Amino acid sequence: MDGATKMETRKGIIVATNATLNFDKDETLKEQYLATYKSNGGDSGAPVYTNEGILIGLNVGKVKREDVDVDVNFDFSGESYAIISKWNNIINDLGFRNH
């Protein structure tokens, strides 16, 4: 079973705010963040915060370039990219309201 084995902070930069992740079974996640940190097995579902401690979303996982539709102005050839589901989208999808 894969899973996080220790607490480890991952740091990166959000390089896109409107990425679309295409899954194998014609499923997609739209309006996702794309970030430059390495997501490992067990990281999925982990909270993602800004440097100021503001919750911005949940880690979805590691992505490959061919699985992401995104228009960015940077070299997207590295191996360490992660998709983050935006917190506001999660709240809306679940039918909750922010208070």
C-alpha cells in the first residue's frame, strides 16, 4: 500500500490557475492549479497552503505533461508537477458555503 510515511513539507510555485487534468477513462478535472512540487504516493488529499497559511486546495497528485491541458509561459518539461483542486471548487462541488 502506498502512503505518506512521514510528515514532509513540499514547496513549489503555482504556474497555472486554470489547468485541466484528463484521466484515462474520459474523466476530467477542470480549473485546477498546476504547481512545481513533486507529489508522491500518499500525498493525494493533503491540504495545500500558501506561505501565509491560507488553505487553497487539496493535492490531487503527480501529473504528466500529456495529461494536462494548460496554457503556460514556462518550460513544462520537468518531472515534478502536481495538480491541486481549488478549495472553493471543492466547497461548491460538495454543496457547502464558505462562512
